[in-house]
Amino acid sequence: MTRLTADFWVRAYLARLRLADIPAYVTAKGDPTAGAVIVKCARLDGTAAAWQRSFDLMTGARAWVVLADGHERDVDEALARQRARDPDLWLIEIESRDGRTLLDEPGLAD
């Protein structure tokens, strides 16, 4: 199985978000080939959530898991700590009142 580069995945994800009329911004550009990606969704009510890719230890399947959820300030602080530990990390911020990220859709969920 061929793995997509982080840069390619980010560009494809941003295109899918554009098609769904969900505003999105790259707030930190990581390593173009192997950088991890975190997606933050600002709900525009002072709250936010952030997801990162992880592996299910039992099945080995990849899945998006919640890294932080709550007041946007607290989520931003958690992301700043992650970025300080991993300068190759990509951060994508989307704005969606209903919390829609598309991360559960085919091609993005797995």
C-alpha cells in the first residue's frame, strides 16, 4: 500500500473542504512528506475540537481521534504544545458552526 505524502493529503483535504463550502486554513506547515496532521474545528461559539490520526492498537487500523475539545483557548494551548514538540506537524483550522470536518467521509476516515 502506497502512503500519501502529508502535503498531498493536506491539499486534497483542503479541496474537499472547499467543495463543501467549509472555510479552512493551514496555520502551520509541517514536513511535506511525513509530517503528522492535526485538524482543528472552530465552532465559532468559543469552543473548538482538534483531531489527530492514530492507530487502533488492537486492529492496526488508522482512525481520527480527539486530541482536545473544549474552550477554543484551551484547544489552542494544547496545539501549541504539540507543535513545540513536533515542528514537522501540520495544523489545519476549519470553521464550522456544526463541527463538520468531513473526517468521517470515505477517503478521509481510513
